Amino acid sequence: MELYGYPLKAKYCCSRPTPTKILPATSTVAATYKDRVPYQHDSINLPWMPNTYYKAAALNPTLGPFSESFHGLRPTKILPFISERPNDVFTRHTLEDWHRSNMTNYKESETTRHNAERLRADLNRTIKDVYQQAKRTQGESTKYLGERVNDIEYWKSELCLELDAMIKETNSLTDMQKRLERALADTEGPFQVAHKCLLNREKRMGIDLVHDDVEEQLITEIKAIKSCRERLQQCLDTVNAQIMCNKEARQELEKDLADKQVGQHIDNKCYQLKNTSRGIHYYKGVERVDATVSVPETWARFTDNNILRSQSQRATSAKLRASTESMLMGTADEMWRQFSKVNDAFTSRITETANAKSKIQTHLAKTRQEIFQIETKIQVIQKTIKDKEVQLKVAQTRLDERTRRPNVELCRDTAQLRLVTEVNEIKETLQNLRQCLRASEDMLQMLVRSKAVLEHDLVIKNNSLFIDQERCMGMRKTYPSTVQILGYV
């Protein structure tokens, strides 16, 4: 018996099947293969072992006849062979059947033992997985409890910091409430100067007629002078309302902090529990009782909202104290500071305009130079296109002449391939050059437009400089200081 080994798709342990027919001799059919092209079967392209081989190898083997004289009978109809041994001993099985039976028993034994080993390995792995899963599950629960305790500790610290800040801010605002008692007067001079500056700046042209920082400061100055007395009483009412809001936010912080302390104590106790701890019991059905009222997102959002509310109130309170403090400094100091801010804004704006004017002049010169260079480059591209067109004519003429070669001389040789490649390359180059030419011409038009825009913008910047530097700043430099007006010196 022959063993064919273990191929990739199946195992084969049976003998080769007995051929059903004997092929004719080569000499009898040699004449039929003359003038025939060898046939290449599709199995040449198949993998190392085609499917037909698997089908043939999977057949159950049968016993062949004992004599070659019984070609026409099936193996099952052959008469039993009577041995000529002494005592007329009758052989029921062949030696090949005996070996085959042994091999079958061996393989069944190996299969059974292999399945048993695999089952034992699966059981060991299952037991190990159970212990690992239990350890991992309890470890993850302990880890999450620890993270929960850390989260509570973090939010407790944030609440404590915010509560201390809120208490400090409320005390400061209470002190400011007591200081809001004086009313200050304003003057008409600063109002007239600021109003005239706004009227003069309306004469700017084009893009320079912007709502810039200077205009904002002038409007702020006018509003500050007009509403100084009115804001005092309004600010006092606002401070009273803000104190009530601060107290409400403080109460929410204190209540949330007390809840956090109780929750941290309980979660810390759960975090320290182990398998060997005392006081652990069965609580049947406790996992089905959902007594929670929030999720981690809403839990964190609740405290974060309280802190944000307190921070918002503190920011409003600090802003209110700052505005109240500025009003309490007096009209003279407020007017002088605003007057200085307007002057600084004017100085900054004049500097920006002068720098813009200088940059415009520089860009105008560069634009004119670039126009000259792009015009030169356009001429170079046009000349290059003409040269390439001549080269294309040469290559196409060569190809046209080579089409007149006779018969077999029409060879697709290296020269022919290179000429075709050359024509394609020249066409592609010409296309790129024409695109560059169009882009250069478009760029030239853009440069010309940019030149006109720069020249117009230069005129606008000169007008703005005259208004801000000569008219407005000239008038504000002659204005006496607020300290001198109020008689502080």
C-alpha cells in the first residue's frame, strides 16, 4: 500500500485506484498525432494539486481480481478462490485488508487521543480564563472605584477653591457698596473737542473711512462725560443685586460640597473592601435595584455648572467692582485717562497710516518692476514656443517620411518609437508653455490693476494723514489738561 502524505486540503491514505481500461500501444495511434498541435490543458495553470486529483484520491479502493483473465466481470461477482493449501484452508481476507484494518484502527486511536488532549487543553484554558476573568473583573471594579474617589476629591478641591474665592469676592463687593456715595461733575470742554474730532474724521475717503480704535475711544469719551452722574446710582443698584446673586451661588457650592464629602466617604469604604474583608454579605437582588439619579456626565456637569455659575458671578462682580472703582476715582482722573487713551489711539493710528503709506510706495515700486520683468518673460516664452513649434515640425516631418518605407522596412524600430515619444513630449511642452503664457498675461493684467489700486490708495492715505495729524491732533494738543481745569495745581 502507498501513502500519499498530507496535502494542504485533505488527508489521503488510500491506495491508487485500479485503471478501468488499458491504453492502446503508442505505435497504433502514432499516426493520429501527426500534424497535431499539442493540447495544453487548463490544469497547467492550476495549483500544485488540482481538484481532479482530490476526486480520484477520495474514491474507496476495491479489491482487484486474482487473475487477469476476468476482465469482463465486476469484482463482487468473482468466484471465491479455493486455495490449494493442505486441508482446504479458505482465506477470507487479503493481507492488504489486514494492513488496511490496522491502519484504520491506528488512525482512529490517534484521532481519539488527539481529541482527548485537545479537550484537556480546552478545560485547562477555560479554568485559567475563569480565574483571570474574575481577577480582572474585580480589579476593574476596584480601579473604577479608585477613579471615582479621585474624581470626587478633584471636584471637592475645585469647590473649596471656588467657595473661598466667592467669599472673598462677596466681601470685596460689600466694601465697594459702602463706598458708592459721591457724585461727580463733568465739563463741557472735553465733550466739544471729542465731537469736533469725530466730525473732522468723517471727511476721510474710501477705505480709510473705517470704524477704528480712535473713533471708538472718542465715542467712549463722549459717553463717559455725559453719563457719569447717571451711572453712579445705576451702579449702586447693580451692586446690591450682584451681592444677592453671589450669596445664592455660595449656598449652592456649600450644599454640593457637603454632598461630595458624604459620597467620598462611602466610595472610599467600598474601594477598600476585599475578599478577606469583614462585613461582606450576600444582598440578593441588589444588582436589579437602580437607585441612581444621575450618570457620570450629568454628575460632573452638575458640579461644573455650579462652579461655572459661581465663576460667572465672580467675573461679573469683579467687572462691576472695576467699573465702580473707576467711577469712584473722580471725573477729573477719568477724563484725563480717557483723553490720554484717545491721544494714544490717534498716535497709533497715525503711525499705522504712515507705515501703510510707506509700504504702498514700496509695493508700487516693486509692482512697476515686476510689470517690466513679466513683460520680458512673456517675450521669452513666446520665443520658446516658436522654437518648439519648429522642433515639432521636424519630428512630425520625419515620421511622415518614414511612413513611405516599402514593405517590411516599415519597422517599428527604436527610432520610430523615439520620434513618437519626441512628438508627444513636444506637444506636452507646447501645451505647458501656452498655459504659462496665458498665466503670465493674466498676471500682467493683475499687476496693472494692482498698480492702479496702489496709486489710488496712496492718495487716500495722504488725506487721512492730513486729517488725523494736522486737524485733530493739532486741536487736541492745545487742549489744557483736566488737572489744570479742575484747579488741582
